[in-house]
Amino acid sequence: MTDYTTRAGLQVYPGLAQLLEQQVLPVLGQDADAFWQGFAALLDRFVPENRALLAKRDALQAQIDAWHTERRGQPHDAAAYRAFLESIGYLVPEPGEFTIGTQNVDAEIATMAGPQLVVPILNARFLLNAANARWGSLYDALYGTDALDAPPARQGGYDEQRGAAVIARGWQFLDEALPLCVPRDNSPSWEYTPSFGTEFLQNRRQFVGSTRDAETGRASYFFVSNGLHIEIVVDRNHPVGAKSSFGIADIILESALTTICDCEDSVAAVDGEDKTLAYTNWLGLMRGDLEESFEKGGRTLTRRLEDDKRYTAPDGSEHSLKGRSLLFVRNVGHLMTNPAILLGDGSEIPEGIMDAVFTSAIGALDVRGAGRWKNSRHGSIYIVKPKQHGPEECKFTNDLFDAVEDLLELPRHTIKVGVMDEERRTSANLAACIHAVKDRIVFINTGFLDRTGDEIHTSMQAGPMIRKGAMKTSGWLASYEKRNVGIGLKHGLSGRAQIGKGMWAAPDLMGQMMVEKIGHLKAGANTAWVPSPTAATLHALHYHQCDVFEVQKELGDIPPLDELLAIPLAEGTNWSEEEVRAELDNNAQGLLGYVVRWIDAGVGCSKVPDINDVGLMEDRATLRISSQHMANWLLHGVCTEEQVMDSLRRMAAKVDAQNAGDPFYEPLTGNEDAPAFRAACDLVFRGVEQPSGYTEPLLHHWRQVKKAG
């Protein structure tokens, strides 16, 4: 039982109150009593609005369910369907011509193009790795992954053959990104001179400057290509540099320009203890003093945030490049509540409102210059807001951020917003959603998994859906991806905001990523999600190959709305029993593999082996699509409850085998009454009734049961 402390009629988790009152508010010069009174007043205004928006979601879904149920068995009438959606307010009128007015946006978002990381905010080590992934070694990334078309490194020491292949690939990159005006054999010996590069590059403006350690002789030369920086490290005392006629020890690439510190899909935060840890880690990032010690190779290592990179320009002036990613924080959506704070009537606070206030209060430390470094050099706080359904909910976020700015005495539109275009009602009304936040928007993106989960749930009663794998080539998905970019460009996001694409989910398949993920740039996205710092360094190569901002100028028309509204029904399809079993097994294995870690270990995102033992980065979006797909097939008789349970039980044994090396793992087999297996069953058998098909209510319930355990 939690012992709460009382603040302005609210019951607050003591650790959370202490964090705000001792480490945040005094630095901001704010009186604690006045803050809590203002926060309580903000809740009085916005909690009823939040609840009303959720009630509208339910009402619209009930009307859509009824419409499909009445017409079940009839051919789908697209024109009648669209007219119906307009009549109930699911579709709203276009807002007309407008251009976003967002000001004070950092270059990493507005005018640069590069990779983006998403990292769970509860894990300090992962946070530090991600923030420090602004720069990454190309040599290390090539040597340690399958991205290089060369034999893998042999075990037990340095592999000379692979090392040579890595160096050759590095030179290929340099020849493409920094072409010389003389043959390479005649180029300089790369001895340190402050003006190096102004004589030997075809484009002298690509040379930025250099620095040298007088004691060791190690030097770094900085260049720029397509807006991204390249650091060439010359060190003849280094084992690699000693064998290079140029002394190049490494090629360091500017990689993860931005990182999203996630309070949402990738974490299991179900109570005051969890939320306090989340805010504490965010505070450590904003102050610049976050550290994490861990054991590796028998030694204790401590990870800290990297310093800026400093260099001397050819004219002798001193400059620096940021050593860390620009940090967003992803707040929770509008649905969930959390017992970290109880309202006057004893009910839980809406978690999204709590996140908005507390992550902004901590972000205000950066605005006031209270940290070791500036996250935003333009005095902005960057919040990603997920799981919003349509322009009314976006307007609610805009109004809420206005009120938070007033509470924290911040200038209007200090708080910027990233709108995740991952719900169907947002996709169908994207221009109106952007318009609702037009003076603070800095980000829109697409994401296959959550968007498909909502696609299935919205049309749950229409009939059985196509197989999950077939969704990737369905017409509605192609329209969704193109419309997102086209609508964003139409309303002025290019040069002011990010247009992003989704995650490459397989961190071990970097060779395949290097072939496929450049497609995100060619589609007009100036950022895309990657699963690791290494992947960010490799994906950065794509941004040297392709100028996204030039691509954006050449993109064509926006696909019509009717294409987006096409429902991916499996009309007339009769699957074999083997096909049904294979689809259920695929969904059940992924579902169980993720749920058992979420419930038992509180791990919201990790590399989980799929049914073919390929490691995939899994979060709640993956779970949403798998559980909703199974629920849909069960509802429409494609499979039976017995078939679902058979798959769950057989896949439980597979997941147990995949986790056999974990000494803390609790097997699913033989524990069907334990929280993890019961949560998995609920997600399928109660999937139809879950709000928008979200997994959070059931996951939170069963995680709390496990923690109380």
C-alpha cells in the first residue's frame, strides 16, 4: 500500500514530490506551494476534457462497429462508408491553406537530416548510449556487424582480413563524400596543419577545421557532407593508424542527430516508483550529470554524457560541435492513468497530463541554462505526443501545453510537439491535426505497427483481416506513408520540422538495413528510427548518399483519402488449416515473448527472438498488432478459441526455450495461472473490448499484480 503525501488536495507519491520540491522547483525559482496549487487548478480544467475526449473515442467506435455489423455479409460500399464517417464527425473538413509557424527550432530538427534513436527512459545506461550516439565509429560499425560484404570477424583477436575490408570501405565512403581534386596517391600525408583541406578537396567548403593533441600527436580533421559532419582521426601510434600510409585510425560519423527518451511504448511504468525513476533520469539528462556504473569484462565502468567536440577553423577561430543527440521526451498518450498521483476523489491522475507538467518542468532547467550543456540552443522543450486520435485531441494537447507554459512561466510555444501519425483518425485528418498545433509542431512520423493495430481495431466488426505480413503491401498502407509526407510538405514542415519514418526492427541484420532503409530518404523523410547506436552510424551513410531536402522538392501528388480508407479485408479468402495455424503461431510467439518480459521483469522494450529466432526490437506497438489480429480472426470464426490456446501453449514452450539462458526467467509452461500467461490470454480473448485495441490497460493491471506478488 502506497503512503502518499498531500499537496493542494492531491495525494502524491512521496519520492515524486521530493524530486520536484528539492531538485527542480528551487532551481526554477518557483515556490512549491504555488506550483502545486497551480497544478491542481490545471487538473481541474483538463481532466474532465481528457475524459470527454476518451468518451468520444468510444462513441465513434461504437457507431462504426454498428455500421459494419449491420452490413456484414454485404460488399463494402466505399462511398457510403466515407459519407457515414463524415456524418458522425470521424472525418472533419480540411482546414484550408496554411503554413506552420513554429519558431526557435534547432537545426538537428529543422535543417539537418539524419537518424533518430528511441530509448526507454527507465534505463540510464541505454539513455547514455543513445545520447552519446551523436557520434559513432564507422570502423567499429562495419567491423562488428554484417553490413560489410566480407567474411565475419574471427573470434579471439583482431581479424586482419576483415580489418582491411573495413578500411577499404571507409576509403570508398570518403571518396564519395569528400572527393579530392588530386588522385589519392598524390594527396598529402595528412600531417597536422590547421588549414588542411582547403587545398586538396574538390569543394573546399567541406573542410570545417581540425584539432591536435600536442602530447600524443593524435589529430582530428572535421568535414561536412549533406549537412552531416565527418571526423577523420589520424594517429600513427594507433594499431590501425600505424598500418595506414595516411595514418587514419578511424572515421567518426555524426550519427543520431536526435533521440526520443521514451516514457511510453518502450517502458513498463505502472506506479509512482516507476514514474519517479523516469523523471529522475530525464532530470539527469537535462542537468548533464546522469551516470551509470556497470560491470564489463571483470571491470567496473562508468558511463557519462560526452563533451562537445572542439576544433580550430582554417581562419584560426575556435568552434565546437555538439557531442550529444538533441533530446526529445515522449510523453504518454491521453488514455492511461497512473497511481503516482491521486485526485481529490481518489481516482488516478491522467498520466499524459502528469508527463506534460513534470517533463516540461525538468526541461525548463535547460531553457534557463541550469545544465552542464544546452540541449536546445534555441530554448525549446521537445515533447513527442503519441496515440492522439484526430484534431480535437491535438488541440487539447496544444491547450494543455499553453497552460503548462503559464504554470512554469515559460514564453508561449517554448514547448514544441511531435505528432505521431499512428492512429487512423489522425491519418485521415492529418492536415487538421497539424493545424491544431501549427505554431509548435516540429515532427510527424509514420509507424507500421501501431497504425496497423488501429486499422484492425477500427474496422474490427467489418470482417476478417488479411494476414499480418500482407499488410505491408496493402493499398491503405502505401497511401498512408505517401500522404504523411505529402501533407507535411504541403503545410511547410520542410526546413522547420522533421518528417519521420518508422523503426528498423532487426538490430542484427544491418546488411539488409543498408539495402532497404535508404528507401525512407527517397520517400522524403528527413529522419528515421534505428534500433541502436551502431545502426545509427550505418544509417548515417544513407544521408551522405541522398539529399533528402532535394528529394522533397520533387515529390508528387498526395494520394486521395479514399485510398487511405480502404479496409484490408480478406474478402473471399479461405485459408487452409495449416495457414491459420502458422499465422496464429507467429502472432502468439511474438506476443508471449514480449509479454513475459513486460510483466515479469518490467522490461518495456528489448530484442526478442521471433518465431524464426531472429532478434527483433519489440515494444507495445508490436503487441497491439499481434493481439488485435488474433482477436479479429477469433471474432469472425477464422479460428477457434481452442486453436488459439493450442498456439499459445506451444509457443509458450518455444519462448521458454529461447529464454533458457536467463537465470531469472520464469517459465510460461506450467504457469498458466501466473500474471504473464494470463495477460497474454486477456490480450487476445478480451482484445475486441480494449479501447482502440491498446494493450496498456491489461499490461498495467497484470504488472501491478506481479509487483504486488
